[in-house]
Amino acid sequence: MVKRITADETQAWLKDYFKRRPDIGLGKAIVNLALNRRNPFESEKRRLPRRGFLFGAGMFLSVVSWFLYFNFVR
């Protein structure tokens, strides 16, 4: 007969699995979206932000600042 696995056992197994695999997850996806690719031959070198991400973040901040200015300051 097959042993039934409880929800707590499943959650513990998944947490352990994701702790052993730090290369997957939402955090890594966001970092890879915002930063340039890592050079496998220069792994110690700092990764710089992408130009498109900086432009988008700047545009988002300007829109938010204009929204706050026209709605709360004036």
C-alpha cells in the first residue's frame, strides 16, 4: 500500500528543495531582468544595471512624482 504524504511533509520537502537550489526563484528572475548578464570568466566582477531597466525605473519614478505633485501638493 502506498504511504500518504501530508501537506506539512510536502511543504517541508519543497522548502528543503528550494534551499538547495538558490539559482531558481523570483528573486533571481528579477535580478537577471535588472542587471547585465554575468560573465562566466569574470565571476567576481560586479554586474551593472541594464540601460533599459534604468530608463524604465526613471520613467516610473517621474510618473509617480508627477502624480504625487499634482494630487497632493497643488
